[in-house]
Amino acid sequence: MPVTVLVGMQWGDEGKGKIVDLISEDQDIIARYQGGANAGHTVVIDGKQYILHLIPSGILREGKKCIIGPGVVVDPAAFLAEIEELKNAGIDVNGRITISPKAHCILPVNKILDKANEDRKSQKKIGTTGKGIGPTYSDKALRLGIPFAFFLDNTKLEAALAASLERKNSIIENFYSGEPLDIKSVIRDAKEVAKDVIPFIEDTSQILADAISDGKRVLCEGAQGTMLDIDHGTYPYVTSSNTVSGGACTGLGIPPKKIDHVIGVIKAYTTRVGEGPFPTELEDETGNLLQGEGAEFGATTGRARRCGWFDAVVAKYAVRVNGIDEIVLTKLDVLDSFKTLKVCVAYDLDGKRIESIPDNISVLERVKPIYEELDGWDSKTKGATSFEELPQKARDYIAFLEKISGAPIKIISTGPGREATVIR
Ligand code: IMP
């Protein structure tokens, strides 16, 4: 399969890091197409935990090449810190990571503005990660962004930073009543931190085109999840990029016809970090149990994740908008101690049953889940490596999810480690 896209089917945190690492074994290149260091991909290998925010999880597989595409926004300091951590963990990163010159640079001021924007009393909180993602994509859309290519042309860089700063300073002074930033020090600091990123810059679009025509295998790694997509998610409670499979085309420059496989990753229950509608949320003991058993605390911000039952309406929607060919079901073992399980099969809207995600957030905020109850297996699946090992009731749960979601479940994750995986 030359080009595969892997996406999250819920609100992020589906456990994509482990799955990317797993699938990377058979890939040549692993490429990130959107987002930035707001992602938190956790991978456990031989009991050792690695948390990656920006660099594709494929870096943990020896010899695999990793690409950060034009659709990604890169915080140079976060990138360099991640490289350092990988080196300290004994991972050889030499010549294995390339950043597109078209990827945009996250300036420190954008992290300040991200937080300041969230603190505004007049605006509803989104609950962003505070990593400067939204302001950097906004700059890009305003044509005031700083792609890494600009760092290769001093005159262009200084003019672009001056233009961007002029606007930002006006916002800081007039809107946030803050102190304006000194343009000279912003330029100096930006150059200082970016200089160590420059050696990683190369035309990733050409690298990918050559690799694809040579028959190499490329895995496009999505971050966040379908419901956080800026166009297809629960706007405005979304991230600032296209997380869906189509984002791989725009975010990497790979033509749609070259993509031949889409894998969706979904948790055996649902979680969400940050604000926004979440129909199956459980604000009770059951929610707390899921949070505790699933260690549902953000890998990037440490925030507790909101937890709830599996939402099949979301799953069906994700299968549709991403064109998912196969599903990877993660964290099945988290449900091991439950006597009964609920799956949301439809929503109730003022007494009317609806089976698809409403295209209006005001409606989604009002719906109530309609549940079907299933028996739990109340026994251990943790660490299972074959389908036959799973208790019948766990197999029934999987069969139910598969049928209602509309795509086959081919891989089941039963624990954080590489080995705790069932491949059907
Ligand atoms: P931002 O991406 O930092 O702008 O945050 C926008 C929304 O996306 C917030 O609700 C975040 O909690 C959420 N978000 C961003 N990245 C992730 C992620 O990797 N996993 C889960 N939620 C995320």
C-alpha cells in the first residue's frame, strides 16, 4: 500500500502514537500533515515511555524517515527540545527528519496571544493547548505568517517579521492593553532559535513525490481527531487545521489519487479535552472510573480529559468524512472491569431520533444520547495478543462497534506497549 493516511476518529487522544509506531514497521516514510506541538503522541516500547508532540512517531523505528509537511506549524524551541530528548534516549535522528520550507514558524508572541485570547472574558473559552497554534494559522491566512523559507532570505525575513509585529503590537496595545514588543529583539530571537532548524529544511513535497514514484511506502500521520477538524469538527471548539484524511493532500502536497488506504483510530469509549459539545459525556462515577482506568490526562497539557461512552454517531461520521477503510480500536482493556457498557447509537433531539451528526453546533449542543446497553466482559483483556484470547463478550462488543460504525476493526490495542496488540 504505497500511501496510507492514519486519522483520529474522535476528539484526539485516540492512541494514534502507538498505532503509528506499530504500522511504521512496514513503512519507509512517516509524514505529519497538520497541527503542531499541541499533539501528544505516547508510545511505550519495552516499558519505556516516549511522548512526541511534533516529530512523527515513526522516528522510534530505526532507519525510518520522518517528514514535517507544509501544513504543520513548527515551534523551533519545541522541535529542538524534542530532538534533544530523542538523542538522550539513544535514538539516532541523524538525517532522518526533514521540515518543509513552507511549514510556518510559531513565534513566541503567538503563544502569548493564544493564552491572552483564551483569558478574554468576553469570549467563550476553547480550552486550547496554549501552544500558539491558532494565532500562527491565523497569521498564515492573513498572509502575515513566517514560513521557514523566509529564514533563508534575511531581507524577506526582517520585512515579514516587521509587518507581522506591527499588527500584533497594535493588538497587544489597543486590545489587551499590554506592552508592545521590540521588533529588533523579536527578529534577533527568531533568528537565534531558528538557525538550528535550518539544517532540517528541504523540499518535502519533492521527497514524497520521488518516494511514491519509486514505490516506497508513505504513512501520513494525522494529529488531533476528526471532531477537532476546523471545517468538519465541532466549530468553534476545534483546532485550527484540517485533521481529516483530506488534510494529508493539502498538508503534504500528495495528490488525492495517490492515497490508497485510510486507517481510523478510535478508542473503545470517548474522551475530549477542552471545551465544546460532547453528547456521551459522563459527569459521574462511571466517567471518573474511565478517567482513572484509562489514565485520561493530557500528554501535552496534563489536563484531565472528559470521559464518556462510545459514540457510534461520531464513529459513523468519521468513517464517512475520512473514507476510512479499516478501524483500529484502542484501549479495549480500560473496559475490563465494567459489568455493563453503553454505546450511543443515535441522538434524541426534542423527541426525534437522529442518526447523524447535526451540521449545526447549536443542535449538537442540545441532543441527548440514545444508548444501547451491552454486557461487559468483566475479565481481563489487558495484554491480549490474539482475537481468540478475548472473552466472547469483548468480541461481541467489537462486532457491535464494527457493524454500527461501518468499517472493519482490524487491529485492537489492549495496553500501551507495542506487544499488547491484536491483529486480525
Ligand atoms: P489548539 O489546537 O491548541 O488551538 O486547541 C484547540 C482545541 O483542540 C482544544 O480543545 C484542545 O484541547 C484541542 N486539542 C488540540 N490538540 C489536541 C490533541 O492532540 N488531543 C486532544 N485535543 C487536542
